[in-house]
Amino acid sequence: MKYRFLARAEDDLVEAFDYYEKAAAGLGAEFLSEIERAIARILLQPQAWARVSKNHRRCRLRRFPYGLIYAITGEEILITAVFHLHRHPDAWRD
């Protein structure tokens, strides 16, 4: 199974990376590593994570307060948001 990010999700990812990298050198890279681990978990068990809508699921990161919002589209995982969990739960829909 493959995965890809929507452009908005890529923007979310860059924004979060920049925030963490400014907070402490190397923390942005640790954030990206955590994203990669979450993607690996999703690819292993795409149906395992909590539904947030009819077609979307959320896999929470373990170390950072973020979740990956994704849809399963055939043989692909489409990551639609890199979502900070302290925001309103429906904000990712925008």
C-alpha cells in the first residue's frame, strides 16, 4: 500500500516542523520521525485507527499532540491533515 499527502496536509506538516525546530534544534527532525512511525503503523493496519468521519480516520502520534487524518482510497492512504489535537475536533475539515 502507498500513501500521499494532500497539499494542505503538507503545509500542516511544514508548519509543525518549523514550529518544533524553532523551539529546539533537532526537535523538528524528531517530529518528522514520529510522523514516519505513525505512517508505518497506518500502512500495517489502516482500519485500526479511530473514525473521525464516514471516510476518515485519525492516527495519533505518540510523542507530539498531533494526529494524522487519512482516508483509505483503494490501494492508497490519502493523508488529508496533520492535525494539532488541541484544536477544535472538526477544524481539520476546513
